[in-house]
Amino acid sequence: MKFFTGIVLLASMLVLQSCEFSCSVGDKGEKNKKAVRDPKSGARILNEIKLESTDLKIEKAYLVFADGEMVPDDNIVDFSQTIKLIIVFESGWKEMEGKVHLGASEKIVVQGGEVLLDEADLFAEKLPNGMSAEDAKVISLSATINAKKEIKPLTAFTVSFRVWDKNSNAAVQGEYKLYAK
């Protein structure tokens, strides 16, 4: 009987050695397989957003609807909802007296070249005294397109943006395209 028990134990040990146990905590990788890493900054970029930055460390950039739902990878949307560009920054803004002073511009152009929106500084009136450095780590710029039937072809829009630090050379600029359903 002891011989039989010894064989069972030995067999169990051999079987258990071939098993693998793993666990993880925190970020389990990009849920969206279409995310790309920017070769310069290492930032995760979704929705085919094109970014160029100076003196900033960007963690990620992506698009969401006003309700927080992710915009599909192909950027084909129904323009009944506002689209938000979210940029998450790791570092780079210059803090002065506990505040960061940023500017932000946005331009929306129809595929045919007609300019729908061209705002030089979206933060000038809303944040004349700046914002906390913590708040400046996540910047959200909204694009609302109230499509009219006389815009033809009503197929694609290019949204260009720029966010800059008014106290340093730190800046990010880029663009993304939205396509009508």
C-alpha cells in the first residue's frame, strides 16, 4: 500500500510541475487592439490620432462620446453626440505658483475644405487664472458637429488641435478624422 501511495505522490509531483499559475494586478494591457505606441514618446494612441509634442511626456490619447463610451476604432460616428479628445499627460507643463497656464485651439474642416470651426484659444476666457497642475494632467477637447444638409459631401471631418503651455515651450498638436455613418 505504501508503495502505491509513493507512486501516486511521485506522479502528482510530476504533473504539478508542468502546471503554470499566473496572476496580475493593475493594467492588463491595451484592451483596444488598434492602439499604437508613438515611437518617440511611447504614448498609447487610439483612433488614429496623429500627435506631435514638444517637451511633454504623453501617456495616452483617445476619443470618447460625451457619455464616456469609446469611439469605434474606425471613427465612424453619428454626429448626434459630442466627440471628446482625451489626452493624458505624465509630465511637462511648467507650474508657476501652483498653477499651469495652458492654451488650446481647435479647428474642424469638412472633407471638401470648408472650415466649420476655428477657435484660437478655447481656454483664454474660461481659465484666465490657469488650472491646477493635477487638472492639467488630463485635457479634454470637445468637437460638436451640427451637420447641415448643404455641406456636401457630408462624409469626413478633420479635427485639428493644439494645446500649449503659456509659460514654456511645451506643446502638443495633432489631428484626427471623423467619418459620418
